[in-house]
Amino acid sequence: MLKQTKNEMTERTVTEESEFDIDLVTELFEKSLFGDNDVSLPLYIDAYRQINKFFSLLNKGFSFVEKDLLEKEKILHELHVADPAHYDTVNSMVSWECRLGAPFEKGSRTLLRLHRALLFIVDFLKNLKDSREEDQISMLCQASYDGTLSKYHSWIVRKLVGVAAHLLASRDCMLNAIISGRSSRHEYEVMQAITRFISIAEQVFYRLQKIYEDKNILNLP
């Protein structure tokens, strides 16, 4: 049975080579919660870099999703590096871009795509957590996609996601992917890790949702 201290977790770095780690992505999202109602943009990006690794573990059919997320993370990272004062938190970025009158082409529009995708990820993991051994993961994934992201996508993207979902591995393989194949971790511990991720990710999601609602930019094209 695998146990890790908080210090051991914080010592790990977010690198391209490291495996997906649900505890680490949860920790990064939790650290991204800034003040009472804001989110740190750099830490949000770091958390999403971990989520990319989860998509890469699903199957090759999701490679186009991983590539798209990487491109958006790069845009946001470059905006933060170029102007850290205005791109340090989500609220500062959105407020700055709305004052400039340019939320359609810069960070606000890019982040909105990641924001929408996070709702799909949370819903999918909820379905996985509540699933039974005989449930088909492909159907759970498709249901989550249909209820969250599909309305924003073109017909061809919806078809690609459908094919990728159909090729998903079994429930056990999915759970092993989430814990990086650490079989010494019992299933109930994995479910606890998923539950904690969902709780923290929803806090992040609703903070972003409120910021975008207040600026009336939830429907950026």
C-alpha cells in the first residue's frame, strides 16, 4: 500500500517525462486557489500539463486532444512570461483584457477552452468513480462528452471523440492509468483520490465560471 507525505508530493516537479499523478494534479489545482475568489494562472497551467498526461494514457485516439491542450497552455504561458503583472491570476488577466477590449484573441478566449474541458474531465471521473466493474467506460466517456463539450465542437470533432471513446480500455486499465500502474494502491484509495480531485477541481471551475460570468464573456467565440 502506497503512502506519501505532503513534503514528498511537493518535491516532485512537473516535467514532460513524469507520469500522470492524480495526487499531484489535485495538489496543483488546490495551490492555484488564490484568495477568496481567484485562481493563479501559472499553477492552473501546471495542473493542466498533468491532465495532458492522463489523455496520453487513454489511447492514441485522444492525441489530438492532448495536442490542442498543449497549444493552449503554451499561449497562456507565453502571455504570463511576457506580462506577469496582468497575467498572474485569472481575474487580473480577464480584467486587463476586457479593459483593452481584446478578450476574443488573447488569454481569456484560450483559457475558456481549458475551462470547458475541465468540466468534461470532472464529469467523466465522476462517472468512473460511480461505475461498476461491468460498466463500459466508452459509454461513460461518451455520456460525459455529450453533456459538456460536444455543443462547442464541430461535427468532425464530435465524430473523432466518439471513435476515441469507443477505443477506451477497460475500467481496471483506466484505474491503473490514474494511479500510474501502482497496483499496491487499493481501489478504495484510488476512489478517494478521484473524489478529492473532483472536489478541488470543482472549486477551481466555479471560481473561473464566476469570473467569466461577471464579465459576461462565457460565450466567447
